[in-house]
Amino acid sequence: MKKRTLAILLVAGFSLATLPAQNLKPLSFDDFIKVKRLADPHLSPSGEWIAYTVTVMDKEANKGNSDIWIVPVTGGEPRLLASSPASDSTPRWSPDGRRIAFISSRGGTPQIWTVAPEGGEPVQLTNLSTGASGVIWSPNGKYLAFASSVYPDAADDAANKAKSEAAEASKVKARLFDTLLIRHWNAWSDGTRSHVFVVPASGGAPVDVTPGDFDTPPIALGGNQDYAFSPDGTEIAFVRNIDPEFKKGLGTNNDIFLVPVTGGEIKQVTVNKANDHSPVYSPDGRYLAYLAMARPGFEADKQSLMILDRTTGTTVNLTETLDRSVGGMIWTGDAAALYFVCEDWGRTAVFRVTVDGRKVERILEGHNLSGLGLTPDGKTLVFAKQAMNHPTDIYTFDLAAKKMEPITDVNKELLAGLDMNPAEEITFLGANDEPIHGWLLKPPAFDASRKYPLVMLIHGGPQGAWTDEFHFRWNAQLFASPGYVVAMINFHGSTGYGQVFTDSISSDWGGKPYTDIVKGLGYLHGQYPFIDMTRTAAAGGSYGGYMVDWIEGRPEKIFNCLVAHSGVFDLRSMYGATEELWFPEWEYEGTPWTSPEQYTKWSPSSFVQNFKTPCLVIHGAKDFRVPLEQGLQMYTSLQRMNVPSKFLYFPDEDHFILKPQDSELWYKTVWEWFAEYLK
């Protein structure tokens, strides 16, 4: 095959596995766990090189390991730059391009190390007992900033170390709390707070520049990078939440603050009562761009791109007229405009907006992109791109020629032997006769003359979406590989279709989304004769698990079997055990005692008498978002109603199943459950 032909295929989002060929095989779990996971691409200051990480999973060791690679922007052979038995991640270029800082645990704890782009022996920069993460350089190259979790009242690292060692040695592990948000995601509060530290690039003692009983980055609803140096290197913008409501598990009021790079007086620069985060200075230092929501208490509100003019003190919303939530953004070198990404109809669109907000233009669409970068000459975008049949690789996009080129192909050999179809888009009329978008994935060795069972995957959030991505927890190819057609519907409430559409699920969890699923089944039945609608299953996690529980309680039986992973079963008891209380109080219009009708109306626990569909329930003990008891209550109800059911319990996992051997068991159990009812 000619090189240009291969490039065209890769740009179109296809791997070699989509070409007709002999001896291609379905994706197995052993193949899946071998997929190299590329992430975090970063351009060198010269625009000539890209540093990135590749994580390789080791099933036998039951963990993954990340290494740092480097590749020319023009393409070529990638080169391994930093590797160790421990994790090496977060590569960040020094402003002069002569060093790359990164985080490594090669010394036992995560610390900042640096290495020359040409290679050589890495040099350790920090040695804090509390470790380091999220390293960035100051534009003048004099300092690096990073985050570390410390005790707010500890005077220095020695005091932090003494407190940690005392807590570890004590035979009493009890803690007394007097606020809420005492645990989050998968961990109990241990009294530490994440703070930002600054360390000289030449070495020395790090300085805590965000002291106090607050977290920076914030514990919730922050961005990918919530602290940044000013262009002159004299100050840092950072994000924290000082709202007293936050200690009650309420309040989405993150704000942006400024502090001198050497520490000192902290100044608050945003006063919006909703979420402000992700500060990025313009190259000339005049503007501070950031993302902001408008409605306090709503975590899925539209994210607008704001710029604060530091000369005049005025703030402008650059994307007020754009009905999409902004993701990551980058400045142009002349500070005249910004590029940013938005979720858009199941993929990602790249936009450009001028600093005066007068011109917002769509630059690129129809791909799943992340990690946006711009070469110094402003001519080329660099990003990571993936698709449902192709794991992440790095690509460039020539802005003048409108031409995309692949730079890496890290899974070339593995993909060449696999039969993985691309995702196909579907659109139909759902609730209120509004258009609903989604995806259809055909199984390997697809034959249109055959009949295939259907597996419907239901996404979480609920304000989330199925996108054209190679998902490493709910991998659509693995669901299709046994011989199933996979459907993924972005029902009412999904993101990427406008804020009104996203808002529509609040106070209507079992309403329009359920109607969309039922109508979607009808659409599939009428549109695709190769789907056997007498053999169907549904599976979902988080809100998707809730919807499975909700489907279980409907009077009509619409699926042959169900899989509920980390599903919400009883909204009242969920409220009393989850951590981020702003979420249920927004979604159900108050608390269980102020809005009892909402908590009863939309609880699957209110409809146990209708349970009849065989259901596999899955839950992790460390899941504090949807606590274990939700899965236990669902399983107990199924068993008491004599509905065929099984409970898969993971004592060492949280809301996500991440360990390779646990993931293998997860898929094996789900496959066996489907096989039993979709023979």
C-alpha cells in the first residue's frame, strides 16, 4: 500500500483493520488490553517536536505504566525519552526547549524530574514527602509550579512528613468530622488540601503560594489545568472554591485568584457565583481567558469562554452566541484570537474567536479531538484524535490547506490484524418529535443477510454523550465482538446538542430519555432488517445504570436482559450517601424533604413490583459517587421478586473498573450474561 493511500485512510478515521482482508479477527480482551494509550501531547516552543505519554497495560501485573515519547511535528520515527518501571507522565517543555520537566515515581514518590530532549539521564528536581503533580514552567524559565496535597497547618515539609507518619503509625484510624464533603469519589478526607507550590528551575525549597484550608486545584468541577503563570513570570492565576456552602457538599462557585510567584497577598478576580476555572493568560499579558458557567449549583451548565481585560478590568463573554460548551482553549501568538474545542453532535468541533468577540468561526469538525496545540507560526494545529475503531494518535491540521496528517501510529501492528468497523451515525425523532442522534456499530465479519442480536448501551452523566471514541471502560468494539449490533443513543440531556437539550433531563430523569430509548428501538426495528428485535439487551453505568433500573421497573418488558453498573436505585437514600449534594438538589428541585414527590416519582425503587427482566448488577465498594448500597438495594429487590439476577462485586474498585484483571472479569461476566439471554 502506498504511503499516501495509508495517510488518507488514517485521516478519514479508519485503521487498517477497516480494510477488507483475510485473517482479520474480532477484538478480544487480550487484544484490547494490549492497546497502547497515547495521551497529553505537548508542542516544543520551536514547534518542531511533540512530547507525549504512552501507557501500556500489564494484565499479569494488573496495572499500567506510562512512558514519555517524542516525535517530530513533520512525522517520523518516535523516540522513547523517559522510561522506568514506575510511571513517567506530564511532559512539559521549558521555554527555551532545552529541558522537559515531567512527573515520575521512579524514586518511590511522584516528583518533578527533567530530561534533555536529546535524551540522557533524567535529573530529580523536587523531593517533597507529599509528592508532586501537574508540573508547568513559568514563561521566563525561572520557575516551575506544581500541586501537592499537604496539611494546611503544617509549617513545612518536615511537619507534613511527621503528621503523615504519625497518622500511619497510629492504631486508631477514626476521624471526627463537623462538615460535609467528608469523602469524594473514592477517598475519605484525611485532612490534607491540594496546594500549588513554586520551585526555582535551578532547584531549591518549594514555596506554598496557595496556603489555607482550601484546595487548588479545586476538588470538583475544575478544568484540565487550573493554575497558570503570567507571561512575565511574576504571578500565578489559580482556581479554588472559598464558598462556605462548599463544606456542606453544595456550591459550584469556583473562582479565579492571583498570587505573586514568590507567595504573598492573594487577590480574587472573578465574582461570578457559578463555576469559573481554567485560567490562561494571553501571550502579551493583557488578557486572562477562562471558562465560566452562569447558573450556580448546576454542574452541567454551558461553559462560556470569557476574557478579562487586565488593563480596563472589563470581562467579555466571547461565546455568548454559540450554543455549545467550550472545552480546552489556546491563544494565538499575537494574542488576537483563541482556538477552542466544543463537543458537537457526538464528535468535536474546533472554533476560532477573535479577542473582540466579533468573529466566531468553525475551523474543523467531524472528528474526536483533544489536547489542542498551535505551532508558533500560527499555521498548524496539533492534537490527539481517536475514533470508535481507532485508538488515540497525534495529528496535525494545516489551517491554510485544510489538510490533516497523522503523526503517530502507535498501534499499527495490533490494529492491522483486527476486524473493527467504524461507527455509523443514526438520527431519528424522539420525545416531543425532536431529533435524536446516536451511533450504530456493526459486529466483525458483518453480513447484512444475517440476523444479529442488539445491545443498547446507555451513557452516564446524565449530562454526557456517546462520542466517536475508543473508550477504555465501555468499549463499543468489545460489546460488538461476540456478534452483536451495538446502538448508542444520545437521548435528551446529552451534551453537544445545545444547552436547552442538555437542560431537558433535569427533573425528568425517567421521562424524555426513556421515550427516546423506546422510539430508538422502534427506529432500529424499521430501519435495519439485520437486527433481530426478539433478542435485545441494554447496559449502562452511573445514570446509564439508573436508566437500566428504571427500565426494569416499567410495566412493559422491552429487553431480554439488562446490565446495571453503578446504577442509582433509590434517590432518597442516594441523597444521604453521595458526596456532591449540589447535583441531586439541582436535578430533583431540592432535598428529599422539600421535594419528596421528585425523589419518589423518579426512583426505580418505587416500581419494584414491576421487576421482571433478568438483570446483572455490578458495583464497586469504593464508589462514593453512587454508593455501593444502591447496587445492593437493586440486587436485593430483584432477588425478592424472583427475577433472574446476579451481583458482581468489586471490593477494590470505585465508580470505574480500572484494573486490567478486574476489567477482564467485568467483560467476561457481561458477555456470559448476554450469551445466556441472546442465544
